[in-house]
Amino acid sequence: MKGTNPNVKLSRSRLEERLVSGVPHVLIAQLSRGRSSLRRRRAKQRVAPLITKHFPTALRWDVLVGFDDSVVVRVGLADEDLILKVAFSSKASARIEGEAAALAELAGFAELQAHQTVLAKVLESGTYEGNFWFTQTYIPGDVGSIVDVDAGALNAAAATAIEPFHAATSQVVAVGPDILELLISEPVAAIGRCRPNLVNGLAELEAVAIDLFAEKRLAVARLHGDFAPTNVLWDPSATAVSGIIDWSFSRNLMPPEVDLVHFCLSLSSLRNRREYGITASALLQGTADPTETNTMTEMLARGPNDLGVHEAVAIAWLQHISIGLQKADDLRDNPVWLSANIDSVVVGYRSTPR
């Protein structure tokens, strides 16, 4: 390139800054869709023998989501459709088996019987290539990330749908080392492993968060764990949530506000065509649009704990990023995603007066 010295090498961080600057969200989304398409094709080839063996009467089947270590398939039978989830690794086996266990646990609460329509029922399970698989009932509906519904109405409907599950599993505890590890230190460590250059900033964030939550009494419950518009189904005829899907990252003993804030952050990011980390960073630094801050405050008011926007967004971001790194290994080597979703938050957090 004219004017460029080929003997000068950019540092990794400087190179990433150049890559991120001027890269529109739509391009990041297109790259992500390309990777997703490739994963689906690979997953389809790998899961075909299982479907042929266990569902010989299937009229059709389609890969809905293909990850590096797991796949979600819709199988069409003569009288019904069902969802098949298959793990391709021991780590994914633990995650998917945990989802089946969470669904079974929630199905056992008598007080939740009126709300079971939004949950899939576990049908059968087994092993394939040494890893776990199970089937569940299919729930019809439009994915929340693409429905033409007012953001405020969708936030409220999603919160209304998940709240009974939080309430049924809720308990008040004094926050000790175990919960602090789950809520803060574990995701900080996961982020630090792929972003060692930010170790000081992450340590500062961790220390502030632990100080905020240590020995505090919190209402905790079983969370969905990845409560985003992509995991909420919408029934347009009833103008209501018809399903809450993909409980594979469900965790117990967590503040319900994590689910509520994560949904709000995810929807705002989708609607405004920007990365999740950019949305979180603006709220943490106090530079977000007032309407967005007010929406977050209203969502937090629905939760059982007295959490401010700053602390709630911080823990929701920690959980989201650590889950994202578990979902797709290639994110660890994606400088655009890392800079937009991690660096922007940590650097902005350190520069924000508290």
C-alpha cells in the first residue's frame, strides 16, 4: 500500500483498533451469519446418522442452530414436530444435560402449572458418539429478535413471562464466596483468559463488583441464563410470549435482574444495530440516551432486589460475555467482536468516575 512501511508491524491492540474503527454493525452481523451457515452445514452432516437411526419416520428435518460443539434440529414427524438437541463434546454434553435437568425441575413446581405452556417438555434422551442428546416438544412462535413489536411492550411481555419461574425458585441469601464466584469472579476469569492485556482493568471491575455485592442479602433464583429476544418466541395472534427456549445456560442462585437486564440490553442492541458491549458501555459510563436509561430503570424496578443500573448492567455483561465465549470458540480470535464487546466496556469502565 502506498505510504505504508512494510517493515513496521502493528501491535495486536493497535491492529484491532484499526479493524474496529469504521466497521459497521451490519458487516459484523454478515460475518457472523457466514460463520453460522458454515457451522450448520457441518452440524447437519454430523447429526444425520443419529436422525436416520432414531427417527426413521421423519418426514423432514432442518438444522436450526449449529455450534462448534452442538446442534439444534427441528424434526418433522407425521403427527408432530419436535426439537432435537445433540452435543458433540463433553463440555456441550454437560450444558445440554443441564438444560434437560432445568426443564424437568421447573416442570415439577405445582405453582408453575399455569405457566408451563411457554416451556418445552423433555421427551427422551440418550447418547450419540459418547455425548448427550435429548428431544423436547416444539413450541410455535416467531423469534423475538425479528418481531415487529414495540420495544417497551416486548420488554414488559418478556419480563412477565419469565417472572413466575424466578418467583417459584426464589430464596433470599447472604452473598458469600460461592455466589460471588458464580456471579463475578468466574466470568471475569473467562474473559481474562482471552483478553490478558486487560487484566488490570478486569481486576478493578471485579474488585468494585465484589465490594458492591459481598455480604449483601439478595433474592436469588434459577435464571434462564441467556434470556434474549433470540430465545423468546412471540405469538402474534395473542400478542404475547408463546415460548422461552434454550435453557442450556440456566443457573441457580443468581439475581433475577440478570435475566431482565440481559433481555433489555440484547433488544436495544438488536434494534439499534450495534454490538452488545457498546450498549452496555454507554449505560456504564452514563452516556446512554436518557430513554434507554429510563427503560433499564423500569425493568430493574420489576426485580426483587434494589440494584442500580450500573451494578446490574455490569453483572449482566459479565454473564453474557462469558456465555458467548462458551458458545463459539472462534469469538476468542475475532478482533472486531472482542474490541466491540469487551475492550469498549473495560476501558470505558476504568475511565468512568465512581
